[in-house]
Amino acid sequence: MSNILLTIISILLVISGTLFFFYYRDILNEQDGVLHASCVPLNLQIQDISSNSFVVEWQTADECLGFVRYGDTIDSINYIAINGDNNVATKKHSVFVENLKPSKVYYLVISSDGVKYGLEGAPIVINTQAF
């Protein structure tokens, strides 16, 4: 009798753990009670890297507000660049980051509907070209 009860409890624990996992994996990007899964940046590309600028492009499943935060040290990502459409909600995002210094390392994160995204939890690193 106790073996059957122990088996039933074990099965219930496995089922509840599985349900817990699948429920919470879908709200990892929840902030302030709002689900942001549809605003996760997809197909991120850094293009047109020059000595003083680069372009950051990405897509989102739904129309979302997005911009790029960047800085020249990992601890000071304080500058903001917005898209050419004055930061309207869109599915295709393109942000031109300019007025940079040549041969310099820059760190950036994408902000999409108020949630910051980088590369595996860390800021993205970009090197501008020399003159």
C-alpha cells in the first residue's frame, strides 16, 4: 500500500514539475505583468560597420518599440540610438548608430518593449574600423 502511494505521489510530482516548466518558459520575458515573447529580437544583424557608425537590424513577431543602448565600456551603456522612424512600433527594426570613434570597442543591448536583450545575457561587442 505504501509503495503504491509513493508511486502516485512521485508521478504527481513529475507531472506538476513538467507543467510548471512549460508554463513558465513562455513567460520568461514577462515584465510588469505583460508578456513580451512576441517582442523578442529575431534575426539580429550588425551591418555597415565603419570607423564612426554601424547599423543594427532585427525583427520581432509583433509590432514593438525598439531602440539600441550603447557605450564604450561594459559598465557605461548610457547612449541611446532610435530608428529612423522616430521610434514607432514596428516589426522590422533598423537603428543607425553614429558619431563613434574609429578603432574603438562598443557595447550594446537592444531594448524591445522595455526588455533588454544582448547575446547570451551579455552586451553585444562591436569594433569600429580604423580610418
